[in-house]
Amino acid sequence: MDTKETEGIVKMDKQTYTEAFQADCENCFGLCCVALPFAASADFAIDKNAGQPCPNLRPDFRCGVHDTLRQRGFRGCTVYDCFGAGQKVSQITYEGKDWRQAPETAKQMFEVLPVMFQLHELLRYLAEALALEPARSIHDELRAAFDATERLTFLDPGSILKLDVSAHRAEANVFLLKTSELAREDARRRFKEPLRNPKAARRGADLIGAKLKGADLRCANLRGAYLIAADLRGADLRAADLIGADFRDADLGGADLTGSLFLTQAQLNAAKGDAGTKLPPSLARPPHWSDTGRR
């Protein structure tokens, strides 16, 4: 693959993962409001079984209380992001025929959504990896993984339900891990001062409620780390690998997340932040965050 062609892929995928892999509720049949179960908790005001429409779902598949979800106890709804799986299932897999028009397809459609979600989440990560200059040496492998995953999203419903998504994700994850290593090593060379990562900052670490205010977490591998309710105010998370990290109720006030790897909108939506929190340009500041600066 020559340089010109590779640059085209990078440019395309920067747009792909910021636009194509975002939920488009206008073109979805309210699938997350029906297919997914939830239990009464701090995140949901009521119990709902899988396949049962949420009582707030309107006939036009829109949420009747969308603007007041958090106030009504449905915080979990404001955090969820399907990575574009909802509109793919609605408009491509089922060709625009909704579960009310064709109730015989409803059960299957609701089962397809979680599988499509996993595929679209993986596509989003692969697209970001393709957009990273330090991963140029493995762009061919990343592109092959992206294309193979994308092809799976266009299968018929029955074939989608037969997929071994875990095995497919494991194969692709080899290249995502390599991307992380390349990107973090490149960042380490660019940072002039030495890094001072806390010893606890590691993959899958239990950092629930951890006091990490002002911590130097640059280039840290925080894949799958439990950062629930952690104090990350003013922390430096530049070039940190955050894939799968749990940020529920973590305080990111004044933190620097620019250049962080594999951070998603859903992770930000689950956290707390303020006007001083620095974000990658591809992600938006959640509406519920404080308007004040760093505390």
C-alpha cells in the first residue's frame, strides 16, 4: 500500500469513527428502548424485561421524556451509545421494516441488536486505530480486520445470530493491542519530561474510588480498569489507553484527555466533568457536566 493510499484511509476513518459510529435515533426503531433489560437502581427508575417496550417509548419510536431522563431517574439511558448498531439493524438488516409493522420479526430483531452492537463497537475502535499515524506499519492488518468486521454487519439476521463474535473480537484485538503499544511508545518519545505513572495504573486495575487527583497517567495502559467514582481531577491522561475503562461517576474535572486512546462518548457520559476538562476533538462535552472550571 503506497503512502497516498494510506493517507486516504486515515482521512476517511477519522470521519468514519466520529460520524458513522454514532447513534442515529431518527433512523432507529427505538431498539435499545425495547430489546435491552434494566433493573430499578441508581441508573433506572423501574424494572424492564428484555423485549418489553419502555413505557416512555412513543409510537414514533422516540423517547417521551428525553429532555428530563436524568431528573426522572433514567440516568442509564443518557449513558448508553449503540455505536450506530441501532440504525444498522433498523435500516439495513431489516430493510426499514419495524417490529410493530412486522411483529413476527420482533424477537429476532431484539436478539440481533446486542450482536450488532459488539460488531459496531469493534469497528469504531478499528477505525480509530486506522486514524493513528504511529500505527501506520500495521495499517494493512487493521484494514483487513475492519473490512472483515464490516462484512459481518451486512449478513442476514439468522447468520448474524450464529456468529462467534468473541472469537472474532479476540483476533482483531491483537492489532488493537499493537496499535496501543505503538501509539503510547510514540507519545513517550514526544514527552520531554519523565512519566510518573502510579504503580496501580495498569490494565484491569481496581481503582474504584481511587485518589488520583493530579496524577500523571500519560501513556498508561488502563484497559478495562475500574475507575468507578475515582477522583481524577486535574489528572493527565494524554495518550493513555482507555479501552473498556469504567468511568462511572469518576470525576474528570480539569483532567486532560486529549490524545487518549479508544475513549468513547459513552465513557464520558458515565463520568463527571466540567468546563476545564480537555477532550479529544471527536468527542462532545456531556450536557450534564458542570459549567465551572477545574476544582
